[in-house]
Amino acid sequence: MSRERRILFSAPSAFVLVIMILVGGTAWGGGIKLRVSAEQANIREKPDIMSVILQQLPEGAALEAERKEGEWYAVLVEKEGGGSVLGYVHESLVMVIEAAPPKPSPQRERVEEQEPRPLPPRTPAAPSGVEKSERMGVVFWLGGRHAAVGDLNDGAEGLARYYESRLSAVIDGEVGELHFGYLFGAEVRVPLAPGLYFSLGAERSSGEASSSVSYKGGSSEAAYSTEPSLRTTPVSLALIIYPFRFIYVKAGLDYTFARCAYFYRFSTPGPDDQTESWQEWKGEATSSGFGYQLGLGLDWSLGSRFSLIAEGSYRYSRFDSFEGEDFYQESTSHQSREEGTLYRFRESAGGQETYPLVFIRNRAPTEAGVTDVRKAVLDLSGFGLRLGLKVCF
């Protein structure tokens, strides 16, 4: 009697266990069969691009999804310590090999055989607004930059006004100012976490402004020409954060190597109008220092490996310790060289008014009529715009 009761109790338990196994298999089985079509697919904890990555699968790996939630497939992945966990993969990273079979109709239990579906052609990853795999990338860019510059422009304009006062003449024309330069560069981006990158970059920017003026109505006809120029090479370390799928914010530190140069030429006609008397100054000086940058960029995906980058940025950098050499020559064949510091000072042309001048001197100027002597300051702070191509590895 006791043995019969054990058999009676065991039979329902086994039946319930079988039913649970069949129901569990039905809940997951018969899913959507997938294959990874991108070079690498991220399996995330939640259907969100900023969610934690549970696993990364290579191209060609097979998956089975229970269902689709919007643009994401719910899939089971094996854990390293054993067992499995539910994760999500974006539709742009996989292709459907076999769709889930239709549920049987209550009025019709017979399951019809379906013809095999042809494999869809492989398509590139969708553009911006979809999942981006965190991979190292290199960005190559071109662009332009606007900077205040400051004393270098003041010196070019000041010398023109200085000769205007000495000649008691009027300037015919305008002295151009240097503000804009072209740039090119590259940047390496290394992923630190989902949506967070570390970058190391360098760029080269340069610009110049040539202009010539003449003097009318003074004691003699004369001409003046000038060409200030500037070249910078900033090396930067920055953090890049993607708050949205195709928008990023950048902040970092720069160390900039700067070179500035000036050219001044003043000429007057000779007594017989066939010869010309002239003076020329050519100077070149260098400096370096720290600064910072802030940027906002757009990242348009062109496929699994390429993106188009557009970035606007503000860069701060000021320098006041330029060292270099000045070369002076004139029509009488006299020449001289002078090594020293780039100074900015004001000098009188004989009247009450003084004019800003910028020259390289071996010591601070102390001549009669010279005031407000200090080291020249070049303000290279300003805005830049870059357009580039990102290549992922």
C-alpha cells in the first residue's frame, strides 16, 4: 500500500516537470535566428546604446532571438562562469537568417511547411542614430581657425602710422590684420567606456596677411609694406563624451609650439626718380606654452569603419616670451642682425602722439621717446572649425 501511494504521488510530479520543460522550451524555442553581419556586435544588458556591454561577438557568429523590441533583438548569451543571460543586440549589427514561425491558429492546428527564405544581402551599418561599437579610431581633418593675435597686428599698423606722422602725409590704403589661418591635423581616439573616449591629437595651422600702402601729400612720396605671419602646432590630450548617438563633447589640455614673424619695408624714391632708398626689417621668434580647448562635434556614420566628423571648438592660448632674431638691411648695403626678445613699445615720431611698434631686441628699448616697454603678447585664443574622416579599427 505504501509503495502504491509513492507511485501515485510521483506520477503527477513527473508530469508537471515535463509540462514545465515543454512550456519553457516553447517560450524561448522557435525564435529568430540571426547572424552577426558587422565586424563586431555588442550584446548589451538593456536595449540602449549607453547600456553595459555583456559580450562582444565577431562577424559570422550565430544567435537566436526570442523577440524584437523596437530596433533591438532579445538574445540569450553564455556567461563565462556558466549559464546564460538575456541581452540585446541592435538590428544594424545582425542579419535575419530564419524568422520565428507563426503561431498556430486555434481553428487550424495543422502547421504548413514554409519555403526557405533567401538570405538578405549584407548591408552596411545604418547611419547616425544607431548602435556604435566602441573601437579605436583615427580622425584626419582640415579646417580653419580665427584668433585675436594682438601685438603682432598692432606693430604692423603702428609702424605705418609712425611714418605717416614723420612725413606729415596721409596714408593711401589700409594695413591688413592677421586673424585667420588654415589648419590640418590628426587625432587618435581610444575607447574607455561606452560613449567615452580618450584622444591624443596634433594639428598645424598657419596664416599671413600681406598689405601695402602709399603716402600722399607729404614732404616726399613713399611706400610701406608689411607681412605678419603666424604658425602654431598644438598637441592635445582630451576626453570625448557622446551624450547622444551622433553628438559628442570634447574638453582637453593643449601644449602649443608657436612661431611668429614680421616683415616691414619702407621705401622712398631717389633724387633722380630712377633709384629707390629703402629699409627692411625681418624678424622671426618662437615660444611655447599650455592652453585648453572645448569642442562640440557631429559624428555621421558612413559604415562599419568610417564616419564623417564636423567639429567646432574654442582654443585658449596666450604667449609673452618669444625669442628670436631680427635682420635689418637697407639700400646702402648696410646689414645687421640682432638676437633677443620680441618687445612691444610705443615711440614718438616727433610730436605728442606715440605709436605701438614690435621688434626683436637684445634688451628692452631705452631710446629717447620710447615708452610703455614690455614683452610682446600674442593672443592665439579663438574659434576653429574642422571637417574630417574617422577610420575605425
